[in-house]
Amino acid sequence: MIGQSLTPDHALSRAWSAPLSQSQRLLASARSNPSVFYWLYVLLIITNIASPKAGVEVYGFPLTFGYMLLAAIAPVGLIGLARRPTLSPAAIGNFVAYLAVGFIGVYKTVLYGSAESSVVLNLALFIALPAIMLIALCAHLEYLTEKQIGTVLRWSMRFVIVWGLMNFVMFLLIKHIIEIRYITINAGELSSVFNKNNRRGALMKLFSTYNNGNIFGACMIMLAPVYIYFEKSRAWVIAFLISVVLSLSRSTWFGLIMVGMFMTVSGQVKLSRISFWIAALASLTLAIVMMATLGWSSNSLLDTNLGGRTEQWTTLTLSPFGENTFRIAEILYAGLLRSFGVIGFLIALVALLYPVGYALTRASRLSNLRRAAAAGCAGYLLVSFFDAAFIYPPTIVIYLFVSTLVYRRGFRLPSGDPLRAAQAQ
């Protein structure tokens, strides 16, 4: 069963003239009677995308509901795999690469000794979260239709857009924002958004429920192609683009341009469509207005000092396994070299580039959704040269989620039989 291709389920909407087959009846049943995993998926999307900072503080460390839910659901996913072993070989290969990076971190911990927080961070980022997303949960996406995957994602993104635009305008007018503990912010971080470099003169970066404009921007770049794939309303797409521009992050603006190019190359965006040029013109106009409002010149936009971040490269000392610390700041690749050395950096690159490389080698055979997900991964990896927000929730989880969409081979019927699933389509 493993390794067989499934027919992309965007073809499920085709009509049949023949009487309903057993496969078609099972498909209709899957749509009308969602599985338990579907409702778990809904909760995961809501807690990690719609409201990713909601949570509590434990011993001074913020713990999000989304991450707690992932830990709780992982055993359920593994039990489901034991019943229906349909893991994607690509997802397994991707996880092995992350695992190798994590083992280097464990080796360094034993060799040098590290702060407890660094150990936990390394285990979470490179072992625990990839294991949960790529092994425990990835295969179960094949038992959800594209409509099931897209509906909750679309409404979660709409909530993020509305909440972000509302608070951006509210701060502009009255210098206040709305925060709701346990829902839009961590219970222990009331008003912390004012201390997270979100101010830009008289404006506040649009950060929505992500509580930081740079984290919001990085995550939206990843999700942009997938969201636009599912979003059928042009008004919502334009609202999304406006919210991304209002993040007032130059790296995010760059990422948005690059993602647009990737979507064009993959065929997701047609340059001949007037709606594309309207959205592009609206985004460009708004960006120019924001630059004028903030007093930015072209030199500000093309800051070769990267806002003071070039120090992360100039102070870097190359070694096989890195320094005796674990530190990944804004520039992801400099942080990987510092934390894991040249050897660990190269392995980490394999792990991060895996979904993009996988998609490039199979581009002609991938569904539109899988190509959109690969474009999102590629966009984030480019933004990571400037501001990755890699260690902050929910960045790595969203990157892994988008990666799982690249590996999702199509829709499977509850029987798990890909041949029958293909016939039903």
C-alpha cells in the first residue's frame, strides 16, 4: 500500500452517469459522517492557526493549547497508524533528517552541558514536533477530503485576518487593542505585544492572534498559497494580502513577492487574470502608502544591514558541530550553523528542503494542493534568510503542517485501499 499514488481528490466533484458503486457510497458516507480524526484536525487547526498563542504559563514558560493538544493527540495518531499503516515514505525520510539534527543536539548536550531550556527546545523542534506531525498525524490527512481540510483552514484564516485588521485600525484610531486571555493571548502575557518590537512610529504592526508582526508574517507566507487555493472569495484574498502588507515587515513583503512568483510558476496563479493584477496593484499601493507614512526610503527598504542582524553572520565561527550553545535568532541559517556546526547545518538543510525537493522531482504528478503547499515551504525558507521566527510557536508546527500537505497523496476511503479510492474518483 505504501508508495502507491492516489488520484488527487479535486477530481471527486465529477459526476457519474452509472449507478453509485460501493466506493462512491463509502465516499459519500465519509463526507457526511466525519471521522474522529476530522474533529481532532479541526481542533488542531483552530489552536495552532486561528489562535496559536492561546495558552498558559508554566514555570515562566508559555505553553500553548495547540502544542498541548498535539502532545495529547499523538498517541491517538500512532494507534490509528497501527490499524492502517499508510505512512508516506517521503514523510518518513523527512522525519529521519530532523531526527539526525536532534541527535546532534543531544550529543552536544552530553558533551558540553546545556541550559535546561536549550535541551527542551532542541528536543521539541527537531525530534518531538517532527515525530508528531510527520509520523503520528501525516498519514491521517489522506482520510480527509480536500473540502474537509480546507473548510476549517479557510475559516481560521478569515478569523486571523479580521482580528488583525480590527486591532490594526483600533490602535491607529484610539491606541488600544483587544486581547482575550486564553483565546487570543497566553494567560501570562497580557499586553506583552507592546514589548515585542511591534511598534512602527504611530503605527502598530498587524500581528493578529500571533502577537508579533514578524511571527505573523512568516507564518502567513507559508500558508498563503494553501489558503488562496482553498479561498474562493476574491474579497477575502485581497483582505489577506492587505493584512500581510500591514505586518510592516520588509522580509514578509519580500516573501509575499517570492511566493507569488512560485504560485505563478506552478500554475496556481494565472497572469492573464485581471483579478491577479488588481490584487497585486492593491498590495503595491498599500505598501507604498505605508512606506510614506513610516518615512521609509528605498534605502530603508533595501537595508543591507538587515536591521542589525548581519552581526549574526559576522560573529559566527564555523566548526563541525557548532558552538557549545543552542541559539537560533532571526536568521535561521546562521543560527543552525552556530548551534549545530557545518555537519548539523547540512543535515538541517536536508530536513527543511525535503518537501520542496520532493515536490520539484514530482512536479508534473502532484495535485494543485500539493504544489501550493510546496510553494509555501519554499517561500518560508527564503524569508528565513532575514527573519524566520523559527523557535517561536507556532512557526515550526505550521511549516511541518504545510510539509504534510506536500506528502498527502490524495484521499483514501475508510478501507485504506488506494485503488478503490482512485476508482471512486
